[in-house]
Amino acid sequence: MAQILHIDTATSNGSVCLSRNGLPLETIHNTDQRDHAATITQLIRELMDRHGVTPESLDAIAVSAGPGSYTGLRVGTATAKGLCYTWKKPLIAISTLQMMAAGMRDLMPDQDVLFAPMIDARRMEVFTAVYDTRLEALLPPQAMILEQGSLDNFIAQKTVIFFGDGAPKWHELLGERTNTQFPSYQISASHMVQLAAEAFAAKDFQDVAYFAPHYLKAFYHPGKK
């Protein structure tokens, strides 16, 4: 019977969601990545006020833990940790790629396919993983430089659903192939609701003081030598 606040700022489309008993109540999106730091707490306050939710009535706070934008992950994690510390709530960390797979699975129920979320990571590199319909990772989250044949072993097994803001450049490189689909997808904090509910039930909480996002690669600065 948990009531959980969910925060995702891993990509350019940030969002916050309230859930109750494993079901989303409402989600608010912010599509401007440059404004995540300035708007995320405002969106949380707006969402909680609209549903009459107080800090005392929350059971936990869940955050999209990466991979993704270095700055975006820092914003989301710092916000979640600050609220957990102030409100004395447990912190739940959800893989950004796994939550994307959960969201796409909800759009394609009862289909025996593989899910390959992709987050753009500059040039021909993406953050990606491959999940089955149980959301178990057949290829663990990693930073991958896309090349012809990169994921042929999975494409040979069954239909692979490629999606996320890194998927278009993979589609361009791969071309039209049997056993591949490239549906549209919008990341949302609501896609972590079921995963967070399961983590809450299992008491799978993070250490608020020491938790850090899953960056998967070092921070890149174009002026750095």
C-alpha cells in the first residue's frame, strides 16, 4: 500500500510521478534539459499539492539512477537524496534502461520480443542493454559504440525492439532488417512505478549518504584535453 514519489532527469525529457499501490496517479513532464535543476522541485511541489500528498504520507522516493546525461543524473539524484534526508524517507534506485524497457513492455503486452533501450551518448555511442519480457538483462547496461553487427546475436534469436533517443542513429546504421522494430517512445518517470513498488516490497533501499548514479562512463567536456 505504498505511496511513492518518482523522479527522472536522466535525459532531456525530465518528469516526476506520484504512485499509490503500484499504480501511477499523475506524471508531469519537463522537456527542456537545461531547466531540470530549476524546475524539478517546483514540479514535485505542484504534483504533491494537486493530490493532497504531504511528505509525511510518502513511503519512499524513487529515482532514475542512470545511465544517461551526467548533469541530469546529478540533478535527479541530488534532489531525491535531499528529499529523503529531509523527509526521512527510504531511497529507491531504478536503472534508467530497465525502466525504459518496462515502459515499452507496457505498450507491447503479450509479445515474445526483446527490448533494447538506447540513450544517446554522443557520436555513434549509446547507453544500451537488452532485456527479455521479464525485464531480466540478457546484455547488461553498458556504453556501446555502434558498429555493423553489434547486436546481431540478439537479432538472430527473435524480434528486437530498439527505442529511445539513441535508436534513430542505430536504425540509420542498421538499415531495414528482419527481426527489428523501431517504435516511437517517450521516457517517463511513470515507467519506474512497478519496478519501484517491487523494490519497496523487497526493502531494496539505497544508502542515502553514499548512493551515486550509474554513469557508466567518465564525464566528457569538449574543452578538456
